[in-house]
Amino acid sequence: MTDDYAPHRSDELPPDSVGIVEPRTQHFSDSLTLACGRSLDEYDIVYETYGELNAAKSNAILICHALSGHHHAAGYHSADDKKPGWWEVCIGPGKPIDTNHFFVLSINNLGGCHGSTGPASINPATGKPWGPDFPALRCRDWVASQRRMMALFGIEQWAAVIGGSLGGMQAMRWALEHPDEVRHCIVIASAMRLTAQNIAFNEIARQAITSDPEFHGGRYLEHETIPKSGLALARMVGHVTYLSEDGMGEKFGREIKSGNFQIGQDDKVEFQVESYLRYQGDVFSRSFDANTYLLMTKALDYFDLAREYNDDPVEAFQHAKCGFLVMSFTSDWRFAPSRSREIVDALVAARKPVCYAEIEANFGHDAFLLPIERYLKTFSAYMLRVKEEVNRAL
């Protein structure tokens, strides 16, 4: 996903930011049995928290991140940080997820590559990086590990579980599998399962990675290298699908970064959009683990909310006890509004309380990360209701 935020003065953090935050690591030595049948005997979870947990522990919000997300959802790691957390527009004082009222927990999921145990971690059985031997994961495995973090803080029920894209899938899984532990479920730009087109894009990205000569069957770290070209190409393919045609046109048009169209010089022309995609691919290839990308895209592909409920989403949502807010964006063709309406229709048929907003926006799937006025107002209005419920219960 994109992170286009203006830099700030190093001596003056924005007043609506949670400020300087520090990631923490929690080690678990009790075995976690995974959906694939394998177990992790021990593992680490990296997380950040924002705001204060009230005495009743009733104001806790869980943030579930998307494919390329992680624990750093808000604030800055130092006064010199040029970029805040990936959801800075939504988390902080006076923002939709208002840290003056809520305690927010944001986790880097298992299998990630930002500190939590994943393919790049050392396998204690071999003393080498897990690599391709790391167990396959499903959304329910992330929910299980998040639930252990919940117990660590003594939280018995989330005021809300919130996520966009892959994060929205985790939020829905929470609502079905642990209905007594969720009061509100907020699902943004997500779906009950991927379309064939989405699976196809993920497979193209995986093929780009595994075809890189430096992939070495997933054991690239043992060869002291990374499949940089393949991972960069995977990111470029994915990134284009996160944007809309209008959004790309508005941002780049056909502007030229270098070269010209003089006769004989056409091969030297570089468009702004080409430069941008190469930059995004290069940055991503240096910060994200290739095996993690493969693992998480497979978890996306395999997610099907209703599979265990006779393939009936209405039957699936009968198990939920929480309220729902579902939001989509008109130009998002990767997780189109029709996918969100399927969620809403199933919730209505299951007679569950649900609010739905389809936000007009030209920024594609990335819109859920951006400061779009109607989106933030809708989000804030719903979260005000959640806050009032917390206050009434005190």
C-alpha cells in the first residue's frame, strides 16, 4: 500500500498524533497449534499500543493489518521520522480511532517480517532461517495468536476489531469464531473470499518471486542473498492493482521524468509512473521478506468465510453477536463495492445490525489509507457510538 505523507519538522510532531511510540516484543513459549496441523513450539509477537486501557478494560481496539502491513500503525519511532505509521490518518487524538478514549493494540502477525516470528526467523530445530519450511498460515491462526495477546492484557472483550483488506477478513473471522469477545466489527475494503481475478494477480506476483534466480527454492537467506528483482516486480504488479485508473491518471498522467520524443531518442524516455513503480518496488524489496509475501498471499487466496458453514454466508453470520460497519470505495476494483455489499446482504439476511457506506473516491484500494473526508466522517460517527457504549458501561 502507498504511504504518501508530508514530512514534518523534527522538533514538532503533529498535535493529533499519538507521538513517539516504541514497538515491543512478547515471547510465547506455549505451543500454538495451527490450522495446517503443525505447531509452533515458541514464537515472538511484535506489537505497539496507543492510548490507555481503562480500569474495566472495556475500551480496547484491535487493529488487524493488511498484506504488507505491520505493527507500526500510528505515531513515530523518533522525532526525526519522515513517515508515521501506516494508518496515521485514522488513529490518534480526535481521529476516528480516538486514542483519547480508546486503547489500541496493533500487532505484526505471525509469519510477518517486521519482528514477529516468520520465515526469516531462525528455526530452533535447525539453527537456520525457517525459509520455505515455515508452516502455512490461515486467518484463523492470526486470530488465535491475537487472542493470546488479548489475554496478556487481561481484555475479555474488544470494543471493536478493525481491519482493511486482509485485515477485514481477520475482523470477520473474530466475529464468527469468538462472538462473545467482540462488540463491534469494522470491515473496510474487504471480501468474504477472493475472486478468481484476485487469486490470479497473487499467483503472478508469486511467480515473479519464485522465478528469480536468487530465490534458491526459498532458501535465499542461507545463500546470503534475496530475490530482489522478483520481489520488486511482485510489488509493482500488486501496487498497480491497488490504484485506480483515474487515480493514476491524476497523480502521474503521461508526465515524462527524463528524455524526450525526438526522432531516434524514444528509447530514452522514462515516464513518471515508471519511475514511481521502480522506486516502490526497490523500497519494498529491501524491507519485505519474499517468503512472507508468498505465505500471506496464500492465506489471502485460501480465506473463505463461509467454507465451514456449508458455504452459506448467512449461516456463517448467524454466529456473530456484534454490530458491523462495512465500508467500500467506488474505484476499488481489487476489492470492489459489490464484494462489500455481499457481506452486508448476508448480515441483513442473518438479521445482524450493520451499517454500510460506499465512499466516492478515485484512489482505488489504497483509499482506506488516505484522508478522504466522507470516509473519515463516517468512520468517526460509528466510532463515536462505540465510545458512548464504553462510557455507558463504566
